[in-house]
Amino acid sequence: MKLNIVLLLWIIKCVHNMNPCLSTGHSKFPRDSIGLRNENCTIPGSHEQICDKYLDSPTWYIIEGGKLLNHCPSKGSCGNAYPAWMDGSYPTEKDGEINMTVCIKRNNDCCKDHVTMRIKNCSTFFVYHLKPLKECTSAYCIESDLPCRAPTTTTQTTTTVTTTPESDLRDQDIALIIGVSIIAVIVLAGAIAFVCSTISKR
């Protein structure tokens, strides 16, 4: 019986992790630095530069109030010496989860270095599977209407778990609950059958 319970909990966890669009499947990108990540922002003082070397490794993120820049920043620096931008067009919902390249701009070279990422269109928002960058002189560029304001707390990027912008229970959440319930019934039925079989053999 204990084995069945452990198996059920493991299945539930795996199902949740499979869909980053669910509220439990992603984290919130730090909002205090989103404005400073705009391509129009210049490099602030060294003690205020954003550092994405300390992002959780690697994690699905939702960016509230903006989205990853998907062209080479030409006007400013996204508030950092070596801005990172997504090289490619945003996917449609039908595209599902896709792989993308994140370019690191150094001086006049728009893609001097690069890392990989994944992205998914969740109908009303996007989720990004981002990796920590190699150094503190580099940070992800975010397109937003927020002012160029440096973080007031720390230069290291931290994350907190959040819900999706829509508070109502989504159809996919309902489908997940139904699926998990069916699995639970199957596991329970198997356990009952095992107990009955054991008793009948005595």
C-alpha cells in the first residue's frame, strides 16, 4: 500500500512538471529588475548591474510585465555590459514547446556567444526555460514599458513561485485533476485486488 501511495505522488509530480503552463509548472521572473532590462536602458553603476549568473538552474519562468527581447539590442544595453536576447520569432500555441538560441551581444557583435533555451506559448502568456548565464556582466533583455530602474535590494537574481496571470481554474487544470483522479482509482483498485487475492489464498 505504501508503495502505491509513493507511486501516485510521483505520478502527480511528473504530470505537473510536464506542463510549464500550469501554475505549479513555472516561477515568476524577478519583477524588480524588469524595467532596467529594456534595450533603451544604459549600463548603470557597477553595483547596480543585473546578474543572471544566479538564476535557478534551469527553470521555467513567466515574465509579468514584459517578454524576452527577440532582436539584437541596438539602442542601449539592457542595463548590462553583455545583453542576452532571444534569436528567433515567438512561437504560436500550436507550435508547443520549442528550442531557441539566446545570443550574447559583446560590443558590436550581436551573437558573440550563445546559450540554448526553451519556450512555450500558453495562449495568454509565454513561459521560458532559462539557464543561468556564465558571468555577472551578462543578463537577459526584456521588452517592457517599465522605467529603467535598478533593483533596490540585491544584484543577484532570485525567484519566487507564482500563479499565472489568470486566477480562474483553467481547463487544463481540470483535465489534470481528472487524470490524477483516474490514476488514483486505478492504483486503489489494484491495491484492493491484491488484498482480496491475499485473503482468498489463506
